[in-house]
Amino acid sequence: MRSFGLQIVAAALIGSTFASVGAATAASQWRLIQSSEAGFAVSLPGEAAVVKKKTESGQPLVNYLLSAGGSTYRVSFQGLRPGVTERMAEEIFGKVRTSLFADKNKKLLSERRISLGKAPGRELHLRMKVKSTDVVMKLRMYIVGKRFYQLIYGAENGKENGADEARFFKSFRILKR
């Protein structure tokens, strides 16, 4: 079985994304965030913290994280190892899914195939406990060329903002290189 170096990263993103849900700040005006390095643009309801790292295989890993108005938003970009292609997308998405649900604290609510233009994607909707809080989240993953993107929206169960969630996901686009 192939290793893509993505499973552990995805699982870690979910846990750390929701660790700060309870400490969210008030939402401010939405702004367009563009990253030429990561090759995307997205709208967020405030200024995101940016964390840059390298994966074990030396590929870039860049995270944009924001907690605002009771919701948490995260966009993650990771370079893919040489030899990994879009044709391997289903296998990659499956490995990420398996990695996420190795933790029995998470429950899958729904899953569907999606796309971003011609780029393959997957959407997972799940529920989990963070400390004593019941949290719901939606994760969208895309493979575009040699890049793996993850978008995460989460909030306390019953306190989701559907309009903000839709605006966040609909605003995501890949920049032309």
C-alpha cells in the first residue's frame, strides 16, 4: 500500500482546528485572502493566522486558520510528493478518510465526491467531541496538479452558520500560475 504522507497531516489538522472553537473571536468583515505561494484565493471573516512547515518528505505545508463568530475556518495547502498524480486521488482521499476515523471520537455524517473545475475532490461532514463540546465540521479536499488542498469549516453542534459556511466554500478558487 502506498504512503502519500498526507494521512497524519489531515488527522492533525482536524484536532488542532477545533481546539480553539470555544475561544473564537467576534466575526469582522469578510476579506479575500490570496496566496500566490499556495496558489489559491478564499474569503474569510477576518485575518487568518498563517503557519508554514515542511512535511516529512520536504514538501511545503501551509495552514491558514481563523476562529471568528463562533466558527472555525482552515485552509491547508500541501505539495505532493514526486510521482503522486491526480489519478491517485481516490486512493489519497480514502487514506485521509481512514486516518481521520482511526480516532473513534469522530462520527461520519455524510460523504460525497466533489470537484473544483476538473480537479477531483471529496467532502466529509462529521461530528466529534472537543473537550466536552459537540462539534460538527465539514472538510473538503481537492487535488489540483501537484497540490493537495483542504478546507475545513467547524462550529459547535447546533450553532453552525450555514450562510458563512457556504460563503467560505464557494469563495475558494485556484489561482492561475
